[in-house]
Amino acid sequence: MSATTLSQPKQITLTELKEWINRETAPIVEPLRNKGTNILKEIQERLDDTVESSEKIFEKSEREMEKSNPKTYRFARNASKFARSLSDTIKEVKVPEQVNHGSLQVLNNDLEKTVTSAVQQRIEAYPYITPYFIFDRRRLDVSIKRLADIYKELHNFLTTKYSKAKMAEDTSSAVDKLLQTINQAEETQKQRQKAEQREKALQQELIQTQQKIANVQNRAELTDLMTAEEKIRELGENVKHNLRYLQKPFYKLQSLAQSGDIAFPVDEAKKLSEYLSDPCEALTTEEEGHPTLKSILRKVDEAITEGKLKLKSARLKKAQEQIDSVLTKGSLNELHKSCIEAHVQRKKLLTSGVLATIQNELAQLQDESRELQKENDLASSRLKALENEHRKLQERIENQKRELEKNVFQLTGKNVQIAFS
């Protein structure tokens, strides 16, 4: 067999990797776990022995207290409290059934605290028990010493000898984590596909609704209304154009009227404001021949003649030409007639029952379109979030895979390539 063949990585499926690691590391891990099991048994025995030694002091101190001997009662009571407290402290330590780094670490921490507490309780209690219970205290001292010794043995075993087994356990846990990440990625992919389908369905529904809107907007009645409104806009521009040189004089005339420099009827003052804000609407609402506008124009001409309303020569000439055009040439007659006809036509269309139905239908469709657009935006946002999450999970899978392959090599010395199927 060639060196190239030997150096090729061994392919192992992820589902089989854990069992393979266990087989490969069994010669190293199993002896360590057997050793750990023996240590756990020894720890349990020494815990039980310490509890038994404490219980003996407790029982003897209780019997001594029952004698009510003034010389020994106080010492016996102190011994009873100490023994009960120490026994409860020792009983709090739970020895695990299985050997792994996590369970050994917890036990190591618990034993450290317990041994420290036991030694401290002994130091604090013994002066108040001495000189009684000598033999029982000696036995308890031996039990505490043996418990401290086994704690040191566990600590040494955990921090030095068990490191290889810990690496095997960590590698095995890494397999579970990788499987979990893959499951998350698969679930995210399913959610992504659903979100994609949802977005497509909403987009299709939105297209159909917009098509319905277009169909309604193309209805003859609505088209006629839009034509009428466009006609009114055009007429409005024409009115503004025909009165474009009178806007400045109108503002000045309004100012003169407000200051009382000229007399101005209320109805004409109101109409003047209308010509300043909406000339088309103002002209449309005039009577035939637009007498109010003509009266306003005469007042402008009089104010100019009297020197009350002053304009620059170029502007003055154009204003006077436009005034004359309206007053003597009837330049707005046809425009006035067209404005009235256009507004009458629009009003007729607006009061049509058919048009009202169409407008209601259009408004409803536009509301539906807006709601669909909101839902589509949300669906698009969710799809994007799921795509980002899936991409990150894929990256995590690749990183975990590389790290796991690296750890397997460090653990077993074998070059392994993980296959997902």
C-alpha cells in the first residue's frame, strides 16, 4: 500500500462518529473510568465512615446529657451540636453514579468545601468538648484525615490523569453539538422555504389586486371623471395665465381695503380672496359676465389712477392691458363658460350612483393592496432574516466540523473526514 493511500483521511459519517470515538479511545478511557469508579466507591466509604464517627459522638453525648451531670452536661451538649452539624454537612455530599469529567468536577468542588468545613468545625468545637469523648474524637480525626486524603487523590486524578478521558468526552459532546446545529439548520431551511412560498403567494395576490385596480381605473365612468378633472386643471392654468399680471395688484388692493384706504364691499373682499387663493374656482362661481371680477378690476384701475396702488412701469402696463382685455374685450367669457361646464360635468359624474360604486370598489381594492404590500414587506423581511440565520448556521456547521476533525486527530492520531450522509 502506497504512502499516498495511507495518508488519505478516513471518511466516517457523523451518526457513526461517536461510536467510533468510543471504540478508538476505549483502551485509554475505560481504565481511567474504572479507576474513577474505584475512587468514587472509596469516597463513599470514607464519607460513611465520617458520618458514623460523628454519629457515635452524637449518641454518646446524648446519653451523657440524659445523666444531667453538672460537670459534663455542658461539654456533652457542645459535643452533640457539633456531631449533628458535622454529620449533616457530610451527608450533603452526593457521590455520582457515573464517571465523567463533569460529575467528578462537581464532586471535587463539594468535597473541597466539605473537608474545609469539617476541619473548621472541629477546630471551633474541640476546645468546648475537651477533655471528654477522647477516643471518639480520635476516631473522628482519623475519618476526617482519610476524607481529606481521598479528596486530594480525586483532585490529582481529575486534574492530571483524567485529561485524556476529558478530551474524549468533550469530543463526543462536540458531535452532539454539531448534530444539534445541523438540526437547527434543517429546521431553519424548512421555515425559509415556507417563508419563500408565503412571499410568492403574497406577490401573486398583490399583482392580481393591482390588475383589478387597473381594470377599475379603466372603467369609462372613472375615465370620464379623470378627464373632467384634468380639464378643470387645464382651465385653472388658463385662468391663472389670463390673470397672471393681476396677482400683484390684487394683493395690493386687498392690503388697501384692509387698511381702510379704499371702500370695499364685503362680498367683493371675499371674492378677491378667492381669486388670490384659487382663481379657477373663483371664476367658476361667478355669475354670467363675472360682474364681481369686473368690479374688482375697476377698483384696481381707480386705485392706480388715484396713485394709491403703485406698480413698476413694466408690470403696470401689463396689468392695465389685462384689465382692459377683461373689461372691454371679454377675454374671459369663453373661459368662464368652459369652467362652469367642466364643473357641472364633474358634479354630474360625482353624483352618479355607478361612479360611487366604482369609487367604493376602487377604495376597497386600494386598501387591500396596501395591506398586501405590508404583509409582503413583512414576509420579505422574515425571509431575509431566515436566509441570514441559515447562512450563519451553515458557517457554524463548517467551523464545528473542522474543529471536531482536528480534535479527533489530536485524540486518536488518525486523520478523519466527517461525512454528513
